[in-house]
Amino acid sequence: MTGRYGDLDYGTLTKRGTLLGLALFAVGALGELAAHAMGFGIPGWEATLLFDAEVLGVCLFLLSPLVFGVLMPLTE
């Protein structure tokens, strides 16, 4: 029998969303740190892209456990 949202595995969605958020944050932060540490001047669009990856990563890292681990299972 499927639930309200279909046959979703909330544990897997929570883990993958959290790891994706952590990976996005790490790529953004390490990219900025590496560019500045090596003395490269990066264009504005690349700095914006890395910053956005950091922000999106933090949001995904914090919201995935809340949404997929707590809220969605409670609404079934």
C-alpha cells in the first residue's frame, strides 16, 4: 500500500539530501578558498556561482532532515 506521496523512502531521501547539501557547501567553500589561496582573480560570475553553491548547500543541509525526516512522514 502506498502512502499519500507515493512509495517514498524517507530515510534515503533524508540522507541523500543532507549529503548533497554538504557537498554543495564544500565545493563552494573550497573553490573560493583555493582561488584566493593561489592568488587567482576569479570573475564576478564565478564568485557568485561559488557563493550561491554555499548558500544552497547550507539550506539543503538544514532543511532536508526537517522536511524528509520529520514533516513528510508526519503528514502521511
